[in-house]
Amino acid sequence: MTTDISKTIIKLQESLEALESRNAFQDDIIEQLNNELAVHQSEISELKSQLTLIANRVKDNTPGQNESQDIEAPPPHY
């Protein structure tokens, strides 16, 4: 009977060690994913600001309605 209990204890210890190992591995993966997510969020923020800057430049270079009225139509012979 003591050998059955010893075998059971050994199996439980092995199972516990396997779970602890998996938990440590998962913690490491979660930390890596968190760091990668932070990098991506920073890049997205930078891209948003660049896109806003480009949109403003395009908007400033696009003639408005008032400016289009100031442009004369080509002469009729064209």
C-alpha cells in the first residue's frame, strides 16, 4: 500500500512540475507578446501622426472653391 501511495505522490509531483514548467513558459510568452504589442502601438501612433500631417499638406495644396473661381477658363479656341 505504501508503494501505491509513493507512486501516486511521484506522479503528482511530476504533474505539478510539468504544470509549473508550462506556466513559466506561458508567462514568458505573454511578456514577449506584451512588449511586441507596445512596439506596435507606438508605431501605429507615429503612423497616425504622419498621416494627419500628410492629410493637412494635401488639404493645404488643394485649391478651394474660391480659388477655383479665380482661375480663368481657357479661351474658346482651345
